[in-house]
Amino acid sequence: MRTTRRVEMFANLATRYDKRSTGLGVNELLYFRVISPEEIGYIFSAAPAKDFGGHFTSSYDEIFLVPADPEDGCSELNDPETIRGQVILVERGGCSFVQKAKHVEEAGGKAVLIADNAVDNDSQFLDMITDGTTAKPIIPALFLLGRDGMMIRRSLQRQALPWAVISIPVNVSSLASFPLKQPPWTLW
């Protein structure tokens, strides 16, 4: 009975995603899958920024998720050749969400995932809002739970990998095994 209820819950969550990439409604999640490294080969959820950033107009079956240097993304990013055309993982804190997205955009990143700096956060998504400046980044900006960001970074560091390979966005409504592909540390 518990498994059936979980499957129904995930199906309800999944149907909120619009595969046509016309945009998500307020408080809706976007999903991405880590393809490599396999030890974190799960489907993760992320919350789009509330009032800035763009939408995914394409699906990327294989794109790099590159940790930012500096990690907080609050200044010009190092290694723009690696960043250009990829999704960038930054850590919350040090500056506004808008500044982080703007630095990634200026370095040529396709999107930014901003992981909460509270590494024990495995359930509370924050509303990312503008900072009152005139800066309006147009790349997609997504909020990632702290534990998810920490586990991705830890896996990359442990294996000395410069990036993960991800698929984004993922239409989870088409995946029968979606409930089984969630990170085991995430509470559902």
C-alpha cells in the first residue's frame, strides 16, 4: 500500500511538468537526471527562480554539470572554456541569486543550479527572487536542495571528476520507475 501511494504521489508531481518547455507555474519543480557518475545516478528536483531567469527551450540529453570556481559564484568564474554551454552548479551565500545567475550567464553557461548552503536541507525549496537591481539574467536559474548539491559535489571530488553528465529537463511523467530513481537521502 505504501509503495502504491508513493507512486501516485510521484505521478501527481510529475504531471505538473510541461514537456513542451513553455514554462513552469509558480511552485512547480523541474527535474534532471545525473547520468554520470553512476553512484549519484538519480533524478533530482529543482525549483525555478520565481521572478528572474528564463525557461528551458530545449532538452539536453547529455550536458555537463560543472561546479563553479569560486563555489559561490559571486565573482567572475574561472575556466570559462569549461563553463561555456554547460549547466553550472553554484553554492548559495555570499551574494544574491541574481548576481550568481548573471556571473554564470556572462561566462557563457546555459543554466545555473544554485544549491542551498545548508547541507542538511533535504526538503525545503526557497523562492529565488530578484535583488532589486536592474540585472535580469535570462538563463534558467534553479534552486537545488542543499543535501543534493553536497552529494553531487562530494561524488565529483571523491572521483576527481571536473563535472557530472546530466539530462535536463526530464519529463518524469513518462518514467514508470521515477519513484525508484530518487536520491535515497531525500524525504518523499
